[in-house]
Amino acid sequence: MATKTKTDLIIVESPAKAKTITKYLGPGYEVKASMGHVRDLPKSKIGVDVTDDFAVDYQPIAGKSDVINDLKKAAKKSGKVYLATDPDREGEAISWHLKELLGLPDETTYRVTFNEITKKVVQESIAEPRQIDMDLVDAQQARRVLDRVVGYQISPFLWKKIRRGLSAGRVQSVATRLVCEREAEICAFQSEEYWSLDASLERVKPNVGKFTAQFYGKEKKEELPNEASVTAVMDAVREAKFVVTDVKRQEKKRNPAPPFTTSTLQQEASRKLGMSPRRTMAIAQQLYEGVDITGEGTVGLITYMRTDSLRLSDEATAAAKSFILGRYGKDYYPGSPRVYKAKAGAQDAHEAIRPSNVELVPENIRKDLTIEQFRLYKLIWSRFLACQMSSATYDAVTIETTAGDYRFRATHTELKFSGYTAVYVEGKDEDEEELQSPLPDLKVGESLSLKELLPKQHFTQPPARYTEASLIKALEEKGIGRPSTYAPTISTIEGREYVVKEGKYLRSTTLGETVNEVMKERFPDIASYDFTAQMEERLDGVEQGKENWKSVLRGFYGDFAKELEKAEADVGERIKVPDEVSDEVCPVCGRNLVFKTGRFGRFLACPGFPECTHTQPITEQMPGKCPKCGGRLLKRTGTSKKNGKQYAYYCCEYLSSKDEAKKCDFMTWDVPVADNCPVCGTTMFKLSGRGAKKPFCINSACSNFLPEDKRGYYKKSDGEDGEKKTKGKKTAAKKTTAKKTAAKKTTTRKTTAKKTAAKKKA
């Protein structure tokens, strides 16, 4: 009799990934999910013995016993075990922990990785497995232990010095410092006056071709620091003759941006989609692991999303070429694949982030994706395709005119050939400059007529606060953190309320500034940009097999232990965090309200407590004006008494006014937008929630008014309200009870029949 061949076991992290991989393998494989990490350092204690050469106490994660037992049973009855966790050091560590915890033997345990989850890559990887890379494992252990030692030993100090619940870390402390120092720059900034001067000019013959030129200077570029300097120029040129002295026409090319890395994806998703880095990575993980596509089954849509490489496979660039030539034509392909060079020190283990199959056009699979999945997939797909397309070509014209001793210049750039911009244009952190009108076809020596001089006063502006995108960019430029750390770092400093997000900008709080000052004073290495960047390089050395991970820890801990010991000995009085004063005025006593943190987050309270007990939710000014009284529109938050969840609503600034003459009752759940109705000019609104929503006019007297029943609100069915809802629940309960009773009777009858049959046999 032939011996039955054992099935091979493949272990991945998530059920979605398991489902996708199962589709590509035959019946000889069983795919199971570990649901992420199965073993880690304990939460209740440090778990690292710094006196015993950093011996670690790994323990099974609480609540994972059923998953671990199931994997152990599956491994025992399997032939080979393939550990197919994510292709990075975190995934390598999960595989190692699985091998150790499940007691898997070396001779039947293999490591496989998938840069993209497609049939070809999955089958090739299974056919060529490898052993666990202990350099990657040690790199993850070094980072985990280092962060645990820093966090668990500094945090108690911060609790004693400031307040409980605070934390510090290698990357989060430096990220907080960046935001705090930018805020200090803004506060210390001294605005300076300067002026600009435009000349509205027109051709003399023929009398067409009006345009505006900007003041340049004499021989060199000059600044206009005050009104007197502007007046002097105006007096000099007002009666002078304007003549065209130079016309430059040139063709400029703009090359496409490279494909996405982890940090650039997070930056662009923040700029263009308004997604937080953490949300971006969560959605990208879903796209990587697989989505059910009509006619295709479960498909991994993108390559692995934690990478700092700009490399693209030959297969991917060939597919892009075929698609571009087929859809856009030969003019849109540069002739050969574009190759991008990664920055120094980048890990080149994976490709850049790209679609697994460029033929899966976002619009064609939109119905199978959530709104967030579609928007992020389209961003990745478009950026990849654009990076392999021809450059965009622009016609640039610069006209220089002279009046007396002074020069004025006008420039205009016009798109000549769209190239890659037909697919994708990179976002910017700051607003784009104002578009200029086309310039007339002027000749050198041509006379111009001065129609008007337009002086304008300006004041220099402080540096902009960081956005999540620009903070990630700053961290990357300084060599602090790595692709996998940016999202959790920003989430941590926001969660600890070291920084708060106001609109799209991050602002440091008084708490963050207090912690930052303590860290710089007591733990200068941890808060140092250079030290943190150098530590990252040493940890990368562990990953490359150049350094021993415990040697790195020993080298760090010596000085750190001395700093910690000195800080503990010098602990003085507890530092009181100053109240953070808002612009909101207490309607009861007139004091400026201050920010406080409670059970449900931040709120505003009167500093006059206990004499004055007024509190109110934090308000955020929204675009537009109140449609009833013209007041400011505010976003306010409340907390549900039923479930404790927070909710947001939008109202007039005079909703709770004590002045009856000003009081306004306007309140809505819809979100005001910056656009005004093109017909009546009132503020427009859109539905709340994620995704792109179409604005609508709520002015019933306007021909553009959109009635409530057409706005897309959720409609309750009859069974969801009042008596019908109660009756529905009772009926459902009765049916459930009846089913259970019938099932019990059936089971009893079957059991009785089995017992009777057994007695007869006996």
C-alpha cells in the first residue's frame, strides 16, 4: 500500500495573505496565518537583563494560545514548513520566533519571501527557499531591545519629573524636538517689511497685447525694503519710456519623479489624499496582501510597501513600456527604461513600490476596492507609469523691458508636450505660485505704453510648521529612523500629545516642549540628531553582518546608564507643565480658555477653576460663512453619553452666544467646504466621512439647491424605527429560539437512535 504524501505547511501573518497565496498553490499545501507576532518582550516589565549581557525574556503574546496550538498541530502533521512572513527584518524576526516557539527542526523548515504576491513570484519563491537570515533577525532584536531599554528606563524618570503616562524613545524624541524647534523659530521670528512693484504694460503698435512685468532692479536684482524705495522707483519710471530690451525663448524639460519608496508614498498620500502615514501603510498592506477582483480572484495589487529602494525589475519596466506604447503612443515613451539611483545607504533588498500588474488599471477595478484602496492604488499605479514616460516639455518666454535705469521682467511658461503629466503630477508641500497669463509676441526695441504702476506691501513670513509629510522628509534627510518607523513615530508623538495636528500642520504643545527640554538637558544623546543618525547606521551594520548586535548595545548602554544614574540622583521638584492658552474667551468670566486633557481627549476649560467651572469642546474654524447670519463656521466635538464615542458637528460661532441679539441656531452634520455656490454665492457643504464627496448647496431659495433626499444620507428601513424595530427584534428572537429548540430535539433524537442501535448490536 502506497504511503500518503504529507502536505507542506506555509505560515504567513494574515488571513488575507493566506487566501491570496492559497489561490496560486496546488492541493499539496496548507496555508495558515500567525496573525502577526506570536512572541515578544513582556508588556508588564522591561524583559531585558542589562546585567546579563542583554539577555532577553521572550514570551508568547497573550491571547495567541489558540493560534499557536493550531500552528503546532499543523506543523506536526506536515512535511515541510515554509515561513512566508513579510520580506523585511520584522518579517524575518517573526519567522525566527515562529521556528523557536513551534520547535521546528532545521532540516524541514524553510524561509520564503514574496516581493509581490503574484502566481509567478509565489511559485518561484517556494521552489527556491532559503534559511532564516540571522543578520536580519539580530538587526530587529537590536532595535527592539534598544527601544525597550530607552523607553522603560527613561519613562519612569519622566513620570517622576513631569507626569505619569509619558514616554521617550530614540526616534520619537528627535521627531518631537524637530517640531518644538520649528515652533520656537516661528515664535522668535521677526517679520520684515518689503515691497513689490508691477508695471501694467501694453504694446503701442499694434495696440493689443497687455501684460504685467515685475520690477527687477538696475544691473543686478534689487530689493525694495520700504515705501520710500518704491516711491523713488515709481517717480523715476513714471515719465520714462518703456522699451523691450531682451526676449528669451527656450524649451524646458521636466522629468518625472521616481517611483515610490515608503517615505515618499507616505508624504504624497498625506499631501494628495490627506491620509495619515499609519493609515497609508494599513491600506498599502491590504493592497499588497490581496484584494478580491472580479474575474481574477484574490490578487496582490502592489509590491511590498516597506522599502527605500528605487530599483525596478526588467519585467516591470517592460510591462510599463508595452502599456505606454499601447495607450499613449511612441511619443510618450523615452526610448529606453528610466533607471533611478537610490540615495546613499538605502537598502536594496526590494524593488520600489509599484503595481504588480500594470494592466490592472485603477478605474477598471474600482468597483472591487474601497474608496481608500482605490485612491491609494491609483496614486501608486500613476506614479509608476509616469516614472517610465517621456519628459514634459514647456515653452518658456522671458521679456525684459527697460524704463530709464530700471528693468522690469515678465515670464511665462506654457506646456508644449504633456509627457508624463498626462498621467501624474507630483504634489507640493506649499501652494503653487499663481499662474501667469500668456505674453504677447514682442520684438527687441519695441516701445510699450505704461498703463499703471502697482506697488504692494508685503511682510516676510515665518517658516511653515511641519506637516506629517514634511516631518517624514526631514527625518529621512537627517538619517533618523527607517521606512518602517515613520508612521508609528508620528502616531506616538500625536498620541502622547507632544504635538497636535491643526488642519494639516503639526504644532508642539507645552507638554511636548517641556519633555523636549528635559530630554535635551538630561539625555542629550537620545535627543541628538547626529547621535540618533549614527546609531541607525550601526544598526544597519548589524543587518549587513558587519557588527554584532550585542556589541552595539554594549557600546550604547555604558554612557546611557551614566546619564540615567545622574538624572535619577538629580531629580528635583516636579516640573509643572504650563497651561496652553487658546484664543477662545470664557463666556462666563472673560478669561482666555486653556487646553486640558480628560478621559475623552483634549477640551477647553476656564483657568479660573474652581470659581469658574466652564468647559467646552475644542473648536476649529472651517471655511465659509454661516448661511443664516454670516458668522464664522466652527467644527466642534462632543461625546456620546451612550457609548462614550466622540463625534463632530459644524455650527455657527454664535450657537451658544450669551448675546441674544447675535445668537444663531445653525448646526449641521455636513462639512462646510471652501467653494461657494456658483449661483447664489453661499457656502456649500459635503457629506462627512472618508473619500471624495461632491459639494452641494443647502440654500432652498437657490436654483442649485440639492434636497436632503438626494444628498446620499443613510436611510433607515422600516424595521429600524420605533414599534416596527421592536417587533422585528422580538420576531427574530422567537425564530432564533425556535431554531435552537428544533436543533436540540433533532440532536436528542439522533443520540437516542444511536444508543438503541448500539444496544441491538450488543
